[in-house]
Amino acid sequence: MSTDSASWTTVQDFLQKSDSQTAECFRRTQWDELCPIASGLAGHLECVALDQVASGLNHIVRLLKFSDETRWAARVHIRRSTSPLVSKTSLRNEVATMQFIKERSVLPVPQVFAYEVDETNPVRVPFILMELLPGSVAMDALGGYNVHRGIIPRKLRPTFYRSVAKCHVQLTSLRLPKIGTIVRNRDGRYECGPLPGIGGPFDTATEFFEAWADSVEFKWDKETIISMMQRSPNPAERMIAIIENFPLQIKAMASRLSSCNEGPFPLDHDDFFHSNIMVDESFDVTGIIDWEGACTVPYELIAFPDFLTAMPVSFDLPQKYDEDGQPFDEEIREMWREREGYIEMVRLAELDDSVLSDCLSSKRSQAIAYLYGAYTSVGKLGFYDQAVKEIERGE
């Protein structure tokens, strides 16, 4: 989290605007018990919980202030429908990921001072006490969404993209022998653990794609898809068949999907968006936060930052493109130009190898990454079958 005021609200406003689970979590948290824990870790400096609160989907963050003016972020976990065991594992993996990154790179991630993964502690909720990074979340900078609607101002993009590219190179340079989440053993060694809902860890990309195909469920049911397709010229039944068949297609070609079937495999943030990237006034990156879904992945799932995501032509409606495959929409054209510029920035930042720029330059790899994200996280309707044909041709 950041020190920028745009990221925070008062406790009263926060509780008024929060959903019931978030508000219940805040009231359940024993903030008076949390402050002594923080104080003991900070040389017994006096500590108070400030009237500054922010939240994400699954957590609440509150500022703690010490008598020497130092500030920390206290992040408590909101108890949703996820099982306690899954929540514990997710939190433990997130902490291990931040520690792993901190020890093996210069990526700006928060230092973790203490954490608890369950409710059997004096604070009564799972929590992390962590460093408060400088700057502000890029989404909230320069007036936030109300001013620039969540889009990075054009004049600041070169600086921002260049700084993100340097971080992206460092991120994908962190690699482990298997595909999975980051776990830390009792002896302090880091290795890979299972992926939620998929299993593992996996020794090869083939094993990962096969397991994904066996376990994945599309976000929307048939009735919802039919409703979403009411204004489409394409029959809903065809779209349903395309969506149901996609995992089977991936499983059938799993052994041919990756150009690097065996590890080591690169670390991926999973939500590499400017809501999780912190910047200074010049839009140079000062921190990357929210590592909850981070894991090592096949090279074909290394994609552009989410703010530079663009769908493959084969996945989209063909009438949106000219005979040369160029989009009619000027915003999409600009996105394509910015993606090419980002690849060049990555190349300039690469020192040891060209893995990231090679992945981003490959239309085939980026098609695989896009389809995986569109199906798994977004539940996006589109022509998965046509995109698969493109992947099979190696285009």
C-alpha cells in the first residue's frame, strides 16, 4: 500500500461503504491487540492505528503509526466463502512469495515484519504487518479514477512503461524448477507447491496444461451465456459448444503447447495491473503489491502487463479488422503500437537472456496466454476455436 491520500478513507466512511463481510471483519479485528505486536517488533515504540483505511477484494489495510513517525501497513484477511485451509495456504504462499522476491532480487516489494494465517491469535483475524512503500498506486495517482478514468495519462506512459518493463524483466528472471505456488520449508528453502483448483506442483508444462484442462470451469453457466448472446448475430448454442470444447482442445495439444516443456519456470504476478503498481510523481515504479495469486508458470503464460492486454485477431469478430489484419479502431491500433514499444523497452532492460521479449514477441505464445486468462479469470466469450487453429498453425 501507499502513503497517497487517494488510496485511503476514514474508518467511518469505510464502514458505511463496505459490504457486510468487510465491515464485520473490520469490527472483529482487535486493533488494540495488533498495535502491541507491531510495537514489540519496532523496538517497543508507541504504536497507534490511524483513521486511514483501504481495502481490496479479500483484505483490509489500515495504517499504523509509531512515535518516531514511521508507518506500517496492517493488512487483515476478510473471511469469504473460501475454506479456512485454502485461505491459510493462500496467505502463507503470498508471504513466502514476497520473501522469495525480497531475498533474490531488487524488485520493490513490501518487507513482511510478521503474519498470522488463522484466527487463533489475539487479533482474531489472519493478518500481515508489512512495510509501507512510498508513492501511490498508479490507478489512484494524479486524482485517481475520477480524473483519468483508470487510464495512465498519455504523456506519462513512456516513463511508466519503461519502469514497469525493468520490473517485468526482474520478475520473469526469478525461476524455479517446477510450476506452482511459492512455498517455504521449515529449513527456509523455497520450492513450489500445488496450485489452487489445479494441483501440482508440475515438472513440465505438458502436465500443467493437462491438469488445467481437467479441472477448469468456465465462469458463466449456459443460461448466463444465452442471456449474454441475445444481441449477438452468432447463435448462443455455437458459443456454448466452443466454450465447452476449449479445455478438450488444450488437453489434446498439451504436449505441443510449450517450446520449453521443462523448467526452470518464471514467476508471474497473476494481476499485473496498475492497481497493483505503485509510482512516484514522475510515474517511475516504487513498488508492486498484492502477490496473492503469484506462481511460476509455463513460458507461454507470460503476458504483457494487464493494461497492455489485447486479444488475438482470431478470437475477435473478423469485421473489426481490414484485409491486412489491422484493426479499424484507432484505440486498438494505439494499443498495438504501445505493445511494440513495450517489447523494445523490455529488450533494453534484459541482461542475462531474452526470455521475456521472446515471449512477448511471439503471437503464438501471446494467443495461448490470452486464451488462458480469458477463459480462467474473465469468462470472456469469444472464438476460442479459431484461436486454437491459429496456435496449431504456429502463427
